[in-house]
Amino acid sequence: MSIWPMTFGIACCAIEMMGVGMARFDMARFGFEVFRPSPRQADLLIVAGTVNKKIAPVVKRLYEQMPAPRYVMALGNCAISGGPFAIEGQYNVITGVDNIIPVDVYVPGCPPRPEALLEGLFAIQKKMTGRRWWPEPQGGQL
């Protein structure tokens, strides 16, 4: 089963996300095809970076434009909890994209390694199909 991700790279986690699409990690070999440029062509939204109040309506609109079934991955600490920018008194940072749209998989890290993103994609794949299409890693690591 192929997953067509749409990226919403806002900050430094997007650099690691681009690395997963390149030759060294080659996510396409696992069925995670090239990043889609439009929400209407995607079934997975990867939010990577700090979501602030100004960009929050855009994230919600992109999610609503995706066809069902749709899945969301929060990539990196900023997308999960606001990261270091969600300090006390910060009025503009959303403390987690799950306050705007439902999130299916969380991939922590600052930024997460490409291997962690692949594991997150495997978790989405398992959630979609009920089984993992790639063998479990040896020793709990990819």
C-alpha cells in the first residue's frame, strides 16, 4: 500500500524530512511515494515545525481539503508541543498541532532523525492497513 504524504514543513524538521526522500533513506522503496504538492492528492499530512496562531487556519484548511481517509503526523517537538518556543507568556505559539487537527502519530525529536520519521511512516502504514508491510527492525532499531 502506497502512502502519499503532503508536507507542511515550517521549520528545521522539514530539512530532515527532505532527507528521507533522498537516495540514502529512499522512502519510496517502502511504498511512501514522493511528497505531494496538493492536499487533494495526499492521504497523510506531515506537520513539521512550530505552528503559530497565524498559520493555524492554513493547517486546518489543508487538512479539511484532504480526501478521506486522511492521517496526520506531528514531526518534531515543535509540532508536538510547541517546543522551546512555547515558553510561559508566549502568546502566539500553538502548543501542539493536535489542538487544531487530530494527530495519528507523533515523532519526537529536535529535529527527529530520518530513521525516526521512517518509523513514524511505518506506524501510519500499520494504522491504515492493520499490519506492517515491512519487517520489524532487529533489536528494536531501524
